[in-house]
Amino acid sequence: DTGVSQDPRHKITKRGQNVTFRCDPISEHNRLYWYRQTLGQGPEFLTYFQNEAQLEKSRLLSDRFSAERPKGSFSTLEIQRTEQGDSAMYLCASSLTANYGYTFGSGTRLTVV
Amino acid sequence: DQQVKQNSPSLSVQEGRISILNCDYTNSMFDYFLWYKKYPAEGPTFLISISSIKDKNEDGRFTVFLNKSAKHLSLHIVPSQPGDSAVYFCAAKISDNAGNMLTFGGGTRLMVKP
């Protein structure tokens, strides 16, 4: 399977705990994106990388959120001190260039209890 | 402020008939529009797109129409099939946006009845 892989698929955590998600993009794609989707809403942009450089962050990405893409391949998204409002589907996508469409992964569903 | 809106949260259509999904946008800088389809427990998959230099793009059963003056686009599916039942998202972007970020609408759930 050469699509975008996300791990884990589901995560249930207690409020206040830290969580980390992983995304493996399509290998030749140099752009990687994180989006968040809450119930009944469309995906909302969080951040994007071109290779290992994080070039843009949404204001939705509070100080508790950090994303990395250390070698320009896989990426991690960490949420510290989770809150119930962080419960959402976290989607990763990758693309070859700015002119190519995204390929999304299946997402990580986070539930904060 | 929602820049891309899909005002119908759901739509029910009989198999074989036409499905029309609508999308409105407010940002006149958007010049490229996409439709994504999402099944439960899967990520969105790209369906069809249109540049602002065109007013229509067709791909098999799917046609997207763009009315720039009205800042409105629509997706037509003819004939509709039960396998088309999914959530459809409209998305828009500014082409010279180096980041290629998309702004999505809230989605319309399409149900095609056999």
C-alpha cells in the first residue's frame, strides 16, 4: 500500500495527558499537511511542511500542539495537556507539489475523556 | 467566518436520478475549487476540480459547474448510484498560495436510495 498511513487509527486519552500521532506520507511527496475535522464540520488546516521545514501554522494550532517532520519523511503531531475540545479526527495529507491534489490518510480519531 | 459554505447538510436522492450538491464561497481570491468524497472511517478522496478560468468540468458521471459572479459552484452526479452515498466536501484554494492549503466547506451527506 503506497497511500498515506496514519497511526493510531483511534486514541482515547484522559484529559491532561499528552498524545502523539504519526503520519507516513507517500514516499515521493515533499509536502505534508495536518488537518483537523470535528463532527459535522469540514477539515480545517493546522500546519504544513515542505520537506522538513514547517512553513505555515494555523492559529488553531495552540501552544499545546507541536508538529515535526525531522527527516522530511514521516511526521508527528503531539498534543500536550489534552482538553475535551481536542476531540476530533486528525487528518494527514501529502502532495507532490503545490499544483497537485492531496492524498489524505484515513485519520486518527482522538477522544479526550 | 466561514469562507466556504455548504448550506445543505444532507440530501436524499433516488438511484438513477440526478444529485446536485451546492457550495458557496466568499473569498474572491479563491481561483481553484475541488470536491472530495468521504466514506465513514476513511479520509477524503479527491473527486473532481475546476479552475476559475472555466465554468464547467466533466468527468464521467460527475460534472462541476462554477459561477464566479455568484461565487457558487455545484457538483452534479448523473445517474446517482447507491455507492455514491457519502459525505461530499467542497474545497477552495488560491493558486499562488505556495502552501497549497485548502479551505473546506462543512460537507453535505448524500444518500442514494436503491
